Amino acid sequence: MPRVLVLFAHPRLERSRTNRALLKALPASDRITFRDLYELYPDMQVDVRAEQDLLAAHDVVVLHHPLYWYSVPPLLKQYIDLVYAFGWAYGPGGTALKGRTQFHVVTTGGGADAYSSAGFHGHTLQEFLLPLKRTATLCGMQWAPPFAVQGTHRVDDSELERIAQRYGRLLQGWAEGTLTLEHMSGTTDQHHLLTSAP
């Protein structure tokens, strides 16, 4: 069965009700490894070798973060810059991540309607994630659609609990091999893929 690595990056978790709820729903599984990058590396000094060893030992890489200026928080950018290294993750001899699956768990304050061609931001969330998708595919990784939680300021407690439960089921599904890229055909968001589940 697949092993799942969750790389969580939120510089102000204490102010994020949504992300705290999502983290509470993380399944207890020996097939899921959770890493809070801001707890591990408050000085931004990423242990590249240790992180590369962890990536090499997992099949599914989950980058869990809020959308910061249409991208990832600074420490996660630093992580990608250093850990997805030339000659290791891409370029000549850089095949360490080949065949793995990567996806993002993203939270946004703005609702889904704001992330559209006619909305406030003028582009879809998928369009904003294109540089991250290309980073993954350049490294030979397979890209899965994100699990997006949008309009976080307007989500009430009961809906947030349902979303968090879906997130837990999502990670469990990937770890058990019951969720695969084949299940993602035609969807742009794993969150909506799971909305029909109880």
C-alpha cells in the first residue's frame, strides 16, 4: 500500500480556524507521515538530506498550505527550492521523485466564485497552481487535483467539521490505495470528489 507524506506549512496556524480543524482530522496511520515545516524549521534552515530521504520513502506527497499571494508560504517555497534539487529531483540523474504522486491541500479566504475568469482574482485556482504543477511534472511526479477549501471566513462550524472529515477520508483513501489517479479523471478538486460521501 502507498505511503503518504503530508508537508504542512502555515506561518500563523494559531489564526487559522480552518487549518486547525483539518489537522485534527489527520488519520492515525503508520502509512501517513505528518511534518509541520514551521515547527521543524522556524529559522528556515531546511535539513535537505533528511527531507530528501523522507520523500524517497513515500509514494504520495501532500503539500498542505494556505494560498499566499497566489502561491505557497515562504518556508514551503524554500523547501521546494532546496529539496527538489537539480541532479536529485530533476536534470541529469535527477530521478528520485519519478513516479510519485503530488497534490496540494489549499485553503483560501476568497470563495470559489472569486477564483474564476469572471471573479475578483480573474483566474481559477487551477491556473494559479500551474507553476506548482509544472514543478512536480518536471520532477517526473504525477499531479493530482487539489483538495481546496475556499471561502474559509464564511464556513460555519458544522460545515467545517464535514470538510475536515472529508480530508481525513481523503488521506486514508490515498494511504489504503482506494483513492488513485484513476479516480480523479474529470475532476479539478478532490474536495468536490468527496462531497457525496457521508
